Amino acid sequence: MALFPRLCAKIVKWLDRKGFVLIRKQRYLQDIRFDRDVEEACLIQPQQECIDSIVFSKDRAMQLHAFLSSYLQQAKGCHTMYILYKASDDRHRKSYRELEALFVKAPFVFVEETDFRRQMIELVSNSAAKSIALYVDDMVFLRSVDYNALIKLPTRKYVVALSRGKDLVESVVLQRKVELPEFEKLSDGLLSFRWDCFNYLSDWTYPLGVSGYIFGKSELSVLFSQIEFKAPNSLEIAMQRYKSFFQSRQGVCYPTIACCCVHANLVQTECVNPTLETFSVQQLLERWEQGECIDLTPFYGATGGDAQVMRYRFTKRENPNG
């Protein structure tokens, strides 16, 4: 009885040496259907050589302000940014209205959440951009990012992750140190790596995420239409259904983390994630109402390791519209 498992193991090893991977027929057919649907979407949907962005936010106008401000200062060649936000009460709703008024001259489109899944599908499907970048509101751009260089990368071959870099040696989410993959140099100062470099869960084996990831618009449109979700966390979890389809692609990042999550607090209720608990959502709302904003100076040029555990400092909020 033990002969068959040993024989299977030898066959799998032989296939691996030859560059093949053994997969179930059901998954193979799923991949074929997904690939066909994406090809059809590319043919019928207009695509411009640009990257649209979507950021999710809930009750965190102060942190979203920091993200949007850093985006305007650090991202080059950026196109439209859609802000899909949720306010749990009138005070938070007012804070988002004030935030929107601060950026009336920026390429931002504020959309209040009413039906997360439907709105996400519509935002992606209606975009004319070739690629879509996904962000969460507690991120900060630490250094310059060139969308003009990133749009050159074919999304069927690469998955860009701006939250990755050689300074990602400790995972806040996994709460442990992580091993770095091998890197190869690309043009425009970018690095590539393999998402299947390790056979265990790591930040470096996670090709489908919403924290600074860039995907092809057509693929994202098809993927969202085939999974069920109701908020950003369940969206990211549901996306893993197609992990095997993306894991063989190369990851792309800058030498150091370009856009970093600062886990100061928690607003979602779908799962439990580690946070720093440096400032509560209520404390930040009160500071926002007092006319303050997060001081971004310490973040610019910082390593991802330092930035992701950095304690916010505050400064007087100014109107960028003059």
C-alpha cells in the first residue's frame, strides 16, 4: 500500500525537475476558463496606457489624508484615484467631506460605500485604464514611484507589489522574521522575484493582495465577478481562490518598500490582524476635528521596517488648494 504514495512522490519530483507542475483537472479547467474570459474582456473593453488606483477606507479620514498626500508627492504619472470610503456615523462622514474638499483639484473621485462588491466591480469594469492599483488607507508612500515605468510591465507576466522590498525582513502580520527571495534587476530601478520561491506562507509568497498591488484591469474585472466578498478583507481572502493562477508569475518591487502599511489601529471586523494600537480611530478623529494631520516628514526616505512601526506625529493641516 505504501508503494503508490512513494511512486507518486517520485513522479512529482521528476516533473518538477523538468519544469512541470502536477495540478488537478478541475483547477486546470478553471484556469483555462479564467484565461479565456480575460482574453474576451481585453477585446471588448477599452484600455488606455495608464494605471487607475482604488483605495479602501473606513472611519480613517486622518490616515487617508496621509496616504493621499504622500501619493500626490511621491507618485509620478498617476491617473485617477478612486476613494471607496465608509463612514459609520455623521462625525466620520463629515471628516470625509472635509477631506474631499481639501483635494478638489486632485485626480480623486470620492465614492461613499453602499454595496462594496457591486461598487468594486463597477469601478474596475468602468475604468478605461490598462491596469489597476489597489491600496488600503493606512498606507504611506515612503519614496518616489513611477507609474510610467510600472505600466510598461505586462501584467500577465508580472505582479507589482509596492509593499515589498529588500527591507521587508520582518512581517507585522505574521509577527515573525521572513526570509528574502532571490532578486533580479529590471529596468527603471525595479527588481523581480518569484512568488513561488518558498513552499511556506510568507509575505513573499502572497501574489494576490490589496496593499499596494497592481493587476491588469481585465483580469481584475473577471476575478471580482467570480468571487463573493463584502469588504476589503473578505475580498483579499476570496482572491486567494486564484492564487495558483498568479503564483507562477514574477513579483516586482522597488529595492526598498515604496508604499508601507502603518498598522496603528483596526477598523474592520472580518478578521483579527495585529496592530500597534498607538492611536485609536477615535483619537485620530478628534485630532482631525482640531485641524491636525499626520506629519509625513519622518516617513519619507524611511525603511519599511521602521515605517511600519512608526508612531504618528502631527502637524497643522493646510489646504493644498490655497
